[in-house]
Amino acid sequence: MKALVLFSGGVDSTTCLGMAVDIYGKENVVALSMSYGQKHTKEIEASDKIAKYYEVEHIYLDLAKIFEYSDCSLLTHSDKEIPKGEYSKQLEKTDGEPVSTYVPFRNGLFLSCAASIAISKKCDIIYYGAHSDDAAGNAYPDCSDEFNNAMNQAIYVGSGNKVKIEAPFVGMNKAEVVKKGLELKVPYELTWSCYEGNDKPCGVCGTCIDRIRAFEINGIKDPIM
């Protein structure tokens, strides 16, 4: 068996990578990182360091062109400010619509690209780190269990019944993901999650808040804070 891991360099995807290496061995794991025109390169830099740490093959794609029509606040060309605060509070201001940091159908595009490369690289499975906190109501609809099941069916059929998606954390919250990663000794000190690209994480954007809380629940301080 060979696995391709969608790999951003954040907590969830790094835990996925650690899990894949633990199960299949580093020689049977390919990490796939994608840029989408985000305002900083910190996650991409983190992904490179972590791929070297695990000694896995690392492929990089630039999909920025696809998202140049979006006004998502994470993107370089957007003049929107990246919102602060918890996703639940952000959703109160959007009437249940996805939050402004939702990149349109990003996971769908990422998984489609991953499927093509997985077929070419003779990988049997695609790992990605979506979890229940990511779905956050309707904050990120392409992180839901329903989305995962639909994409899994499409990719399995479209690959000639050769490639499946595995989202091992889709029924977990972020604290449970971190717990699993700590058991696997995942190098969280190398990861980056913050939506801002400063020297240190901002600590107040939605993803920072979720990350800090996940480590606190596990009784430790976030190693990059």
C-alpha cells in the first residue's frame, strides 16, 4: 500500500502525515502541498521542513490562478481583513454562510489534484486532515463528513476503483487530533497554522484560537506560541 497525504504544514495535515508514515513507512508516503495565492508562505515553508523531517517525497503545486476570482480574505489580492475570533462568532455575522476565510471549494480542488497524482504515483489512498471543528457548522462546508463521502465516491469511481480518500479525523475535534499526534510524536514545533504571516502566530484568528485550545485540552502549551 502507498499513501498520498494532502499536506499544508499545519497541525492536522502533519498529524495525518505522521500517521501515514507510521502505518505505511516513509518510503510508501508522498506529501502533496499546494499554494492557493495566500497572503504568506509560512505554511509552505513549514511543509518543506516537516517533509524533510519525515524523509518523504514532497510534491508542490501552485493553484493560485484558479482562485484569483475569489475575494476570500486569505488571498493576496483581497483587501478584506482576516477576521479575528472564534468561527462560531464569525458565523453569527454571516447568517450561516461560510466565513470570509473559506477559499471556494479549495478542498475539492485539492483532492481532485491529489487523485490525479495518486493515480500516476500508484498510490492507493489519499489522506487529508479535515476534522469536525473545521466544518464548524457551515464555516467550511468542504470539511464535512458529507463532502468527504461524496468526494470519496467520485474519486474511487473516477480512478477506476483504484484510489480512495481517508479522512481519519473527520469524526474528531482538534483536541483529539492533537492527542493522536502527541502519541505519534509529531513535530508540532515545525508546524504553522496562523492566517497571518508574521514571525509569531497572531493568537487571535480562528485557526490560532482552535489550535491553542486543542493543546491546552491536552495539558500542554502550543510549542510555537
